[in-house]
Amino acid sequence: MANSKPVLIVIFGPTASGKTDFALQLAKDFQTEILSVDSRQIYTEMSIGTAKPPASVLAEIKHHFINHCSVHNPYNAGIFEKEALHLLESLFKKHQVVIAAGGTGLYIKALCDGLDKLPKANENLRLKLQEDLDEYGIDYLFKKLQNLDLEGSKSIDSKNPHRIIRAIELIEETGQSITHLKTSPKMDRPFKIIKIRMDIERATLYQNINTRVDQMINAGWIEEARHLYPYKNLKALQTVGYKELFDYFDGIYTLPEAIDKIKQHTRNYAKRQLTWFKSERDCIPHHAFTRQMIM
């Protein structure tokens, strides 16, 4: 391997599918470091609700892009692509193999393939969509997206207004489907990429999700969310789990109702992740991976 291209092993799969443990196992095996490809663990203030690895794990194996910035500082896949590639240039001087692990499809695409040169926001269109959201609600806006691109809408969080509005903008500005925008030609990378998909039975995945939500609640997630409640309108906090707890604080849900909603919406999120990852080609099931594959 000494004279070959460096290797980036990318581990992906839905939430609660075992990515963290598998990445840790490989990082120990290859004596290397881990890049988190998770758009929520990147924020310092969101820990319990994003299932960050415990402090003992972070101390044992160097992780990057965890606790990377504040919820008050805008961050996106484009910034991640630039920063991750710059970091990998440095890491590959020390390691022949580096591990990346996470479940954010757009960040994985940014890292492996590069992002499309998408148009900037059309402010007039965005204002109109925001007015539609305010007047008719988020379900109306999501149905609009479904009418424009039914298949592509399956990978969009139906309760995330920012994602829905941006998706509608892109479709109307480019005339192309979300699927087309996600599967455009790849950019060459100066390293070999091996993609590993976490394979897990749907019933087991859903049970893992339900169990983990209960564990996070018991670990103090409600208190964490309460500290973030004054900033609930920040884009970074428009995410599953925190939104439901904010609704509990607002009296919309009882606590048991909020917890049930978190479990339900997290399962829905996992389904959207699975839909996104279906388009990934040349993947290796995690149980089939061997060291020889990086040769």
C-alpha cells in the first residue's frame, strides 16, 4: 500500500444502524482518525439529541467535525466539502487510510463526489414560498414539492421548512428533479473511496431508534433542549427531536406525546435516509468488508 493512493473509507447508513461502533472498530484496526459526516453532530450545543460519541470514545480516537461550530454560525454542505478536503490533504500525510462515518446524504455526496454548482436563492421566489408557508402551513408547501417532484420529495424532511423551500427553489430555477441534481457527474478525488453501507433489518432499526430515544431522554435531553429553546428558530435547530421538545415546552404536546412523536419522526427520517442511500453505487455491506479490499 505504500505507493498506492490513500484510501477514504466512508461508512454510511440510517440513524441508529451502528455506524459509530463500526467506524471506531475500523479506526482502531487501521490506527487512524475519523471524520464525522453528520450535519447535526457538527454543532457544539447539540450533544445528547444528536447521539454524539461519548467523551471516552472521542478521547480514544481523534474525531473531526464533531463540536466543530456553534448553532449560531451558519454551516452547510458546501463549507463542509471545502474544509473536509483540506483536512484530508493533511491527514493523508500521516495515514494511508482515513475513516468517514455519518448519515447525512448531502454531506457524503459533497465529500465523495462534490456538489453541483446550484443557483443562488431567488429572493422573490423565496419570499413567495415563505408567505405560502405562513398562510397555508408546512403541509401545503410539502404537497407543492410532491407535485413538482414526487420521487425526490421522499428524501426531504416533510417537517423542515428550510429544506422544502430550498428544494422547490432548485426545481423551479433549474427545471430539474432533485434526483437529477443529486446524481450529476462526479468530481475526481485524489484518493480512493470505499463505501460501506450499514445493513440492518428494518424491524431491528426501528427498535434501536425507540430504545435510543428513551436513553437520550434519560440522559438529560430535555434539559439540553430547554437551554436551546430561546434559539428554537435557528436553522440548525429545525431538526427532529429538538422541534418536538420545543413543542412540548410550548404546550402543544404532553411529554409522552412529544417522545412518541420523536420516535415516529426519527423512524420517518431513517426511511428518508434509506431512500437517499439507494442511489449509492458500488457499496460494500458492512459485514462483507475485509482489509484486502483497500489494497
